[in-house]
Amino acid sequence: MIRIMRAKLHGIHVTGCDLDYHGSVTLDPEHCAPAGIYPLEFVSIWNKNSGQRISTYVIYGEPGSKCCILNGAAARTCQKGDELIICASEYIDRPEELYSRKPVVLTFDADNTVRERLCYVVGGKETGSFDFDIIPEAL
């Protein structure tokens, strides 16, 4: 099995930390849906400010809120304003399956407005090799 990136929120900013909540990361469903990140799904979170790396599950917050709130123990890994990368993954059986995957990556401005939508594409199937492109998509 090969673990690959399936969806990513790149450069989203922490809007709050709630140590007394019972775990998870609260995200705006309007950010999650276009990327393909689901409620209760486990994600990896990498803090670009501190270098912290954690794993937790997603809960949906208020639609349109642009929220990114670290809850419970995860709240200890960041501060409001920190820039994060949140990545969902999946497992594939064979490298050839990479050709059929097209993960979506959303990038963000400082106020958590989506700046761009990108698609990662693995090509080279015709030659039996792998190449990689990042394709901008319309918002």
C-alpha cells in the first residue's frame, strides 16, 4: 500500500484555539467541500510557523465562517494566526493508480479567503513513467 495526498488546504490560518473542547479541528465546510475533505476524516496538520505536525479529525463549523480552530490537545500546537497545511490522504495498491488521481489543493489569503484552486496531476502513463503537473483551476 502506498499512502498518497488526496486533498490539501495550503496556507490556511488558525482563527482560534479551544483547549477545553473535546478534540479535532473545526473547518468551514465551504473550504472542505471543494477540496474533498469530509467530517470525521483524519487529516495531517503541519504548522508552517512552529514546525509542529499532528493528526486529528475534522468537524465542520459554520458555513462561510472561514474558521480553522484547533481543539483539545491540538490547541497546544498552534496560535491564532499561524499558517497551516492540512492534508487528507488515501491508500492505493499500485503506483499505476496515481494516473487516475487528481487531488485538489486550495491556497489561502491571510483572511482565509480561497486564493486559488489547483489540481495535482500525475502523467506519463503513455511512456510508463511518472511526471507531475500543477494545474490551476477556476474558482
